[in-house]
Amino acid sequence: MSRTVIDVDDQMLAFAQQQLGTTTKRDTINRALTIAAAISADDRARALRWLQENADDFLDFQVLADREQAGL
């Protein structure tokens, strides 16, 4: 294991700790790295297919188009 000094977004770290159920920075970062490494390209492709097939149920494309046109 190596020691690395990095700048971490404190709000994002707190959110990640809440989501992952961890209490230390070390545990949170190691758990997030483990999860990220475990997500295969196949998993990402499956998730993208699911989103493409189900996007209409979750996204209001007119609202998104209006926001894009307004520069938001």
C-alpha cells in the first residue's frame, strides 16, 4: 500500500461516506476504488442500454431541450 497526499472535495467525501456507509477517508476512498475497479465494460454497456431503453420514463426531454436552448 502506498501513501498519497491529495486534495479531496470535503462535501463529496461526506456524501460518499454516507452512500458507502464508511466513516474514515481511507475506508471511503478504498471502497470507492474497489467499486470502480469492479465495474466492467459489460456492466457499463448494460447500464447504458437500460438507460437508452428507459430514458423516457425518467427524463423530460422537452425540459432538457428548453434548458439547453436557454444556455442553462
